[in-house]
Amino acid sequence: MANFDIAYGETEIREGGYVNDPVDKGGETHRGVTRKYHPQWPGWKIVEQLKRDHPEDFKQRINDSHELAELAKDLYRAKYWTPIRGDEIPDQHIANKVFDTGVNQGVARSIRYLQESLNQLNRNQKSYANIKTDGRLGDQTLRAMQQFLKLEKNQPDYLLKMLNLMQANHYIEVMRKDPTQERFARGWLNRVDLR
């Protein structure tokens, strides 16, 4: 079964430290935790105190804070890992991908990508029945994933490729609709990889 610390470690590297880019639709962000989407995160009180008490080097102090790092990790586990039932996903690479995509594009969208991919890879339902694409990771989705992996001899590459294609297509659509977002293309594309 998949391990949260491994998945989080990969995502943490991609998210980086404190930024407040006016073009970024998430706004003020630390370790990928956006104030816009997570205004009640307890870390924001610490960020505000560091900004107030140390205006000359607050960014470095924020990035060096062990307490903020732990609060971010707790949020990721509760808001992203638990909803994807990461501990029950039988393959670490798939768990990493669903988790990271959920962090960046939303959990429901990430799970829908998984469900659509499993449906498209079931050989017209000869391998296993289609599952509902509802954006919630339930028992049927887990069973379909287990059957897929069993039939593929525990090689998740085709499923990972499908997930990457859907993830990348979303980024392309975002940039197509709002060209100001093109500046984030390279960071987003760093998340689109086989493993």
C-alpha cells in the first residue's frame, strides 16, 4: 500500500516555499497552501506574526519554520491524502500522481481522472466493469484499480500515462483561456511525468 510520507515528499519539492505572486490565482502561498483556498489554516497566524516582527527577512524565516512545515504537512494529509484514500491505493506511483494532481488541480478532478482512465483502459469492460466518474474514491474505484494492476502484472505505466495526459490537458486549457497563466507552464509541466 502507498505511503503518505513518500507522496508528500515529492509534492513538497514541487510546491516550494513562501510566494505572493499577484498573477497566481491562488494568491499568497506557503508550501503550496494558498490563503485563498485555505484561509483558516493555522499557519497563516504564524506567517502574519513573522511578517510583522521581521519585515526585513520574513520570507526566509517563514521558509525555515519547522512549525509551519508540520502544519502544512498536516493539512496535506487531511485535505488531500485522506480523501483519495491514499493508504489504500495499492501502488505508490499511482498514489503519488493522484495526490499531487489533487493538490494542484483539486481532489475531485484528480479522482475523476483516475476513474476515467480506469474506464478507458478496461478493454470495453472485458477486464472489469466501468465505474462511476463521480470524483469520489470509493470501493469500486479501488477494486477497478486492483484489477487493472493485476491484469497489467503490477505495471501502472498505462494508467500513469492516461493520468498525465488528462493533467496536462487541463493546464493547456487553463493557459488557452487565460494567457497570463502561461508563466506557470514550466512549473505545471514539471508535475506531468510518468512516475
